[in-house]
Amino acid sequence: MKNFIFDIDGTLLDTEAMYMKSLQAILHERGLEYSYAELATTFGIPSKDALLRLKVPDWPKVLELWGPRTQDYRDTVAIYAGVTDALTQLRARGAHLAVMTSKRQFEYDRDVVSLGLDAYFDQKVVAEDVAHGKPAPDGILLAMQRLGAQAGATVYVGDTLYDQQAAHTAKVSFGFAAWNGKRPRDLTPDVSFLTPQAMLKLL
């Protein structure tokens, strides 16, 4: 493999609690009670799609409130152990790296740029760059185009069934970021990485 395209949430960054707790708080204030587990089933897809799947009433207003509210939970965000070392080694060995995320640009700036992770990537694709988010393949295809990558030499590394579906529809390998300690049901990855360093074996 020469090209590694990464999901961010749940793959490079542990951000689930930030998103789910902030959404749960907003919904509670509006008299809507959702369990954390129910909300977490939508983790990894664009925020608008998540609210539509959850059938949240007045979702445009909730979407407007959700982004700013995540700031209350920023202290729960962390880079997974070993990620930066693995990215450094991949780049040193000539791999081309990109991110393709459901995050909007302001979220990318807030979570990725602020932590200095953007320096590891040659290209990025955020929610505003594509008409259809995951599980559609649009974002991966655009990232490949920007990298000048061929499908047979590309792996998309993610942590959800949505990531797997997007990768396989784009005709690239799906690598499961097993280092986050969670394994969704029905996941059938082409390769699983118990640690970030395990990705180096694909080179």
C-alpha cells in the first residue's frame, strides 16, 4: 500500500464522548430523552444525517446548537496512543497520507488543526467538499483524486460500518482501527490493526 486515507473520529481521535454528550444535553433541554448508546449508533456519519436518522424534531435548530455545545466537552478529546508515531513512520517510508472525514471545516480546525495533526497529511476532504457523506464513497474517491492514488494501492482506515461501506464502494481496502477497543457488529474488514504501528506492515 502506498496511500493511506484516514477517518478521524474514533480512528485518530477519541471524540465520541464530546459529540454524544453534547448532543444528549441539547436534546434533554428540549425534552427529548435519548440514551447514550442510541445516539452512539450514528457516530461517524455527518451531523445532519445523524439527526435525521434519530428522527430529531426541529433538527436544523439542534444542528445549529450542536457544534458550539461540543466546546463544553473538549477536555474529553485525545489522540489515540501511538497514532502520531505511526503517521510519522508512514510518511518517512514514503506513504501518501490523507484524511476523509464527516467533520465540517470548523470541526476539522477545532479538533485536528488545533492538535497539530493536520501537519501529517498531504490532503484532506471534509463534509463541505462532497455532496454525499459516508457511507457513500464520494469522500474517499475525492481524496484519491487529490492524492493521485489508484484504488489497488489505497487503504481507508476507519472504525465504523459506515467507513467499511464507503471503502468497499470506492473499491479500496478497508483497514479497521481496532486500537480504539470497539468493534461494531457486522464489520468484515480487509485488515485489522491492533495498534497504529501495525499499519506499517502494509508498506
